[in-house]
Amino acid sequence: MNILLDAMGGDYAPQEAIKGVKSFLSEDATTTISLVGSEELCMPLLKEHEIDLNRVSFIPSTQVIEMHEHPTKALKEKQNSSIAIGFQHLKEGNADAFISAGNTGAMLVGTAFSIKAIEGVLRPTIGSPAPKLNGGLGLLLDVGLNADCKPELLDQFAVLGSLYSQEVLGIANPRVGLVNIGEEEGKGNLLAQATYPLLKNNSLIHFIGNVEGRDLLLDKADIYVCEGFVGNVILKTLESVYTVSLKRKIKDEYFDRFNFEYYGGTPILGVSKPVIIGHGISSALAFKNMIHQAKKMLDTDLCGKMKQKFSQLK
């Protein structure tokens, strides 16, 4: 198993990425890591942190795609960037998974043009954890990749989210709820009304009906399905909970669980290999957990099971 990490992605690159690798290696004895980045910046840090070079290989790059750059244009013009090289290695089978906290758009475009979507998946989706009051985790998707959706997309998101919840989050029979403005079947806009019967008749998921915004942090469901516009608004609202708790100096175990770094990054679901996008401000803790997250996806053969499921649907 070889996991490829973009050492140049994020506001604190490459220091935090390399510190995260060291922390991961102290907890895992078998996985190998490939780092792609600036040799001039990375090699001294690998020596400083006494990284075992028998378990970490290095792939040099000479360019970085900055956060403000146009994704497609940057990938085309910066063939020697850490993200472009990373996707090339992933495409050629030199790596089993790819992680970056760099330009989100470039990661999405790179995924689409390198490993592509699983056959039968109309559009990949991205999800985010929603900490429950009882200590569990919910999964909200889509959270921004697909702002405008058709009912068929939400139906597929429910299948992808169910598989991720089973294999990575360890939820045996995840309950799927459709985010709506009321619990009754006829509630909502045209999208919600058209999606409800698809989810209700989908034998691959455990659909429990509509869920409202007030249910998201309770134990009403395990997967909350919505279009990316709504999901992103919810996600940013949840992120503000953690920010407010810090500013108010509230010490509470539950509010601490809103710290995104505990969960790693955002997986792109519905593509043939694990790709994980980290927050731009990721520290070593987030990088370590992103590697653990990718390893769990590989250990459970999540992408293989998604391929199998969608081949059955076909």
C-alpha cells in the first residue's frame, strides 16, 4: 500500500505535511508514503524530523498551484506542480491514493481528468462528518461539489454515502435521511419531492424519510442527503459552531468534536481510487488523520465495493 501526499498543499506546507507523516508513521508500521514537493524545501525537513526514508519515498516537483489560481488553467500550465505530478502517478498506478490540502478546484479537476468516475456514477460527491450529540457521527453530502442536482444524483449520493459509512465509519446499517423543510412525504421544493420516491424505493439503502435542520446533530439519521448548495451552507454553519466555541472560550467535549482536523479531510466519493482533499489550514494532526482515512478506504476496498455496487445497478 502506497499513499501519495502533496507536501506543498496548504497554508503551512511543507512543514505540517511532513510533521503529519512522522506522526502517522509512529502509529502505523506497514504503510509506505510517497511525498511529492520541492526537494529544496522538503529534504531538510525530512532529515530534521528523522523520517525513516525506507518508508517514505520522495518525488520532486518544481511548481505549486496556488490557492487563488484557476484550476483547469493551472493544471494545464503547471505540469510540474505537485498536484499535477501526484495525479499522474495515481493514474499510472504508482500510488493507491492521493491526498492534498492544496487548491480544491485543482484537486477536483485533476480527479475528473485522471482516474475519473466509477462507471455508472453520474457525478462524484463530497461529504463531511456531522458530530452527533450522542457521540456518533453523521455524514452530510453533498457539501459543495454539486450545487445544482437532479433527483437521480441525490439517489446515487445516498448509495455512495451508505457504503462510506459502512466501510469507513463502521455503521452497520446506516439510516438515510433527505434534508427537507418538514418530515411529511409531500414537503419541500420540486427537487426534494422528486427525490423522495427514488430514495423510498431504493433497496440498496435504509431510507427513513425526511429530516429537518434541527435533526442534523441528533440521532435521527446517519446520512443526510441534499444538493451541494444546501449542504455547503449547512457545513459552513457547523464550522462556525467550533469557531464561536473557541472565541467564547467554551471548554466542552462535544464542541471540540467540531474540529475538522480530527476527521482528516473530505473524500471524493464515486471515483476509482481514494482522493482526499484537506482544508487549506490543515496542521500535522489533519495530515496524519487524512493518511489514516485513506488507509481505511484502501483496507476496506471501498472503491472496489462501489464499483461492484454500481455494476449491479447497471
